[in-house]
Amino acid sequence: MGIFGWIILGLIAGAIAKAIKPGKQGGGILATLLLGIVGAVLGGWIGSVLFNVGINEFWSLSTWLLAIGGALIVLIIWGLLTRKRA
């Protein structure tokens, strides 16, 4: 998959992760989408290390599940880092 595919996959995975985990994470929609790209990369890395499954094909179910899972992890971490403390 080329860099353009990674970007599109990450943007869509970020939007889906945001829909799955709504709430207030610091940053706007642009930050969420950028975190989705980072999450797609993280999901691909986790999948290749733990499950020996990488993100190779754009239309593969495992590719999308790994990308969305990685985006969820990144969104949760970002939410914890940017949470305002009372």
C-alpha cells in the first residue's frame, strides 16, 4: 500500500475511531484525523508484531480492524494526555 493509501486509511480510521469513542479529546477534527493516521501506523505495527498480520491491502478486513484499533489506542492516550485536571 502506498503513502496515499496510508493517509486515506488513517483519515477514515480516525473518523471511525472518533465515532466509536465520542467525547472530548483535545484538538479538533483535524487533530483527530492526524491521530488516525498515527493510529493506522501503530495498528499495523502491533498487528505485525503480535499477530504476524500486517496492513498490506487497502480492502482487507484485517487492515481496517488494525487501523481502527490503533486509532482508538492513540485517541485514548491523547485524551488522557490532554485531559484538564480540576
